[in-house]
Amino acid sequence: IFNKPKEVKEEPIKIDKNVMMVTLGDSFVNNVKDSKKICKLTLKLEIEKEVAELVTYRESEIRDRINAMLRAKTEADLAGREGQEKLQKEIVEIIQKIINSKKIKNVYFVEFIVQ
């Protein structure tokens, strides 16, 4: 009787209307360095609306740089949670350099396969 569970107050999820999700074309499919495996990657970018047009305009350059970076990765670089987290940070840095803005919030993997 005395050990009543505490009521958990759920706060409503807040939506930032200045942030949107953008898909960068189709999947990235690349050979893994020093391996017979391939890496297939589909991602979404969380960006501020004001840079959405710039990201769309520079999409080819962004995809080219990401592909170049992925081709340089070994199986060990892509393995595990740490590998994916590091890859996310590198992709964010690449895009921030290309569009010269810190308004790229995050990268999310919709699909991440090394086979």
C-alpha cells in the first residue's frame, strides 16, 4: 500500500519546425577496401530548412565525397556501433565543409549493410 508506483509524467514531443529530414538520392553502394565485401548505405540528413536548397543543389558533390570516403574504409572501420558512429560524424563533417555551414544536425542510417 505504501509503495505506490510514482506516476510518470510524459512530456509531449516537441517538433522544431525549422528542422527537416532530407534523403540524399539512392543508396550508396561501394567496395570495402582490401576486402571482397561491399557496403550498402542509405541515409537521411537532419538539417535546418534554410540550407535545404543548398544541400539539394550540391547533392552530386556531397554524394561524390561520401562515396570516396566510403571506398577508403576497411571492414574494421565499418564494424560495430563505434564504426557506425564514427562514420556518421565523418559524413556530417563532409557535408558541413561542402556547404560551409554547421546547420547539418545529424545523419541517420536507414540501411547499413556490409556483406
